[in-house]
Amino acid sequence: MMDMLPDAIIQQILSHISNARDVAACSCVSKRWKDCVPYSPSLYFPRNAFHSVSDADSTISRIISIVVHLEELVVYCPFSAPSLASWISLHNSSLRILELRMDSAVDKFFGGRAEGSGGRVDCIGAAHNLETLKLWGVSLTKSPSWGVFKRLKTLEIIGAALCDDALKDAIKACPNLTDLALLACDGVTTVSIELEWLERCRLDFLGPGNCSLSVNSMRLQVLEIQGFSWVRVNKKHKLRSLCISKNTGRLYGVDTGKLVDLEHLSLRGVQWSWNAISSVLQCASDVKHLVMKIEFCGDFETLQPFPEIDLVEFFNNHPKLITLEIHGAMFAALCQKNSLRKLDSSFVIPNLEEVLVTVRSPLNAEQKLNTLESLVDFSVKLRKMVIRISQMKNCHETADDFFEEICRFKYLNNDIVHIE
């Protein structure tokens, strides 16, 4: 059927094929198909596309040299620095999207230095019309010689070894970014991001070290960060979604200014300073979706429980809450002796629709049940409450008694309450 189509239609159909194996197979079908291969705008070379490193380097070079106008190049299999430089030189004006997996072990194979992804990174600067750049496993311990990527909108660096100055210079070379992702990275102590057009930012830094972050962007809407001990966001922003996590070490301080546009807030980690928690919660008084999964407080080595939180004050300060997910420590803080002392018939939780509670201990069981009952009784729009108790650590008989009470509570509110 395709033999009956005009050349332009065949060329258009085959242009949607990007996998290198499929492109090579198409060139073997007929001379007519082979003549269309040079017009493929996109090439993708998967990780295990070749049997050996030397085969990959030469074969990729041969296929790329055939293409007339290459716009997207994705290479996950091994390649050498000279080869990459030649590929970019051939298509430096047409390349819009470049994604590369860069392993230091490959440099050893080709006779380079183990730490030498620097040469391979530098040659990327020749692709001056790039709009998207994604680098896996790169070493950025020295500043890259990129010049300025004026058209680059998306930069992703994943699994990288970094240093402060190199990262600063790399970001400086991309002044018009709207999307920035630095994931599973390590080696920096200070991250400073000042980008006028930045809208979405994801940062995931490894290790328990005391790393600080400063972000300045008036258009910032989404910020997801992990691994920082101090966080500062310029008060002029448009944050709609904020996720802060610290899985190892301690988080000491967060300064965001008033979060007037915030809809989604997620606070996660093992140990946060209570000042950092309370500061964010106060600034996010208009938040609609809140996740609280922090285990302990405390500014120093000693792990401390949350201070008592008054349930009435908490919901009065967050009247727009629609969904709430609270982990053991936060829920326990809401369930202290005096947390329900201000409850009366005039109190109402106006917008809460869904609640997910993780209960980790049967201690203070009566107060926890009272809190759950209050959430059901005073939330006028509540549709669903999920109580997650499968991770309860205490195997004492009090845990069994508490579980029975939870089951009784579910039975009385069967249309709303669910147990996991």
C-alpha cells in the first residue's frame, strides 16, 4: 500500500521513526525508503543497541552523517568525545533537542581521563540553537565552555558530580530557562539560581551535608527540592506548588515569603526545625492540598517530637484546605491533651474533602480517636478519610485494642472512613 503513496507522504510517515534500529531497517526495505532516511528529524540510540563500545561509536557516526537536518538526538549508548564533537559540528544549526548519557568509564575505553567528561561537555556549546538539553551521568567539576544558549528552555542534569562554581556557570550560560531539573546530584554546598523566565524547578541533591539554596525568579510556579538544610525563595514569585524534602540530616530554615498563590504544599523528611515548619505553614495559609510527612523536630542532634498543635487554630489558619495527608508525628501533635479544647458548635472545617492519616503508635489512643471523630463531625464537605495503620510499630495488646476502636469508628462512618 505504501508503494502507491507519493514520496512526500512516505517521507512524512518515516520521519516519525526515531529508534536507530528501525531507521536502519527502513533503509534496507527499498531504494525509495532508503532515500527517505536522510530526512529523519530525530534519532534515538538506546542503551544496548550495540554489542561493543567501538561498534556503537562508528555506527552512530555513520547514521548521523547521512541525515540532512537533524533536530533531535538522543544517545544512551557509549560514545567518544571526538565523535560527539563531529556530530554536533554537522548539525549545530538544526539541533533543537539533545539528550546524552555520559559515563566516565567510556572515557577510559577511548583513552581519555576517567574524570574527563569535560571535553565532551564543552563541545555541546557549538549547538547554539538548542531548546532542550538533558545530560545523564555527567561530571561538572569544572565550568563548561558553553558560551550562551539563548534559546535553551529546558535543562536537565541527572546523576552528576558537581561543584559550586561549575554549576553556577552552567546555569549562567542558560539565561532563558523555563524548566530546570538537577536530579541525584552531589558535590555542592551552595546553589544559587537567578533566572528571569524560570517557571518549574526540580532539585534533588544527595548526602546529609548542610547545603543551602537560594532561588530568585518572579515567574516561578513549581518548586520541588530535596537535600537542602537552608532554603530561601525570593518573595516575588508565583508559586502554585511547593515540595520540600530532607531525607537525611536536618533542615534548619525556610524563607519563602507569603505564598498567596500556593495550591499544593508538601513537607517531607526525618528532622526539621520547628521554626522552619511553622514558618512555611504560616506563609501558606491559603493552601488547598497539604502533605505533612515529617518524623521529628529539633535543631541539633536530639530528635524531638512536634509541639502541641491546636486543631481549631490549625484549620482556622488554613480555611481553604481540600485535601490533607498527615503522617504519624504531625497527627500525634494534633492529638495532644489540649488540642481540642477550643471545639464548640460554632467551629466548622469548611472545605476539607479528603484526609489521609498514618498512625504509627497506639499511644494516646483515646485522644487520637477523639481527633478522628472531630475531623468527621466538623468537616461539612468530607467525602473520604483513609486511616493507614499497617506500619504500626507496637505489637503490645494496646495496639490490638486501638485497632478494634478504629474498626468500630469505621463501622459508624462506613461511607466515609476506610482502613489501609
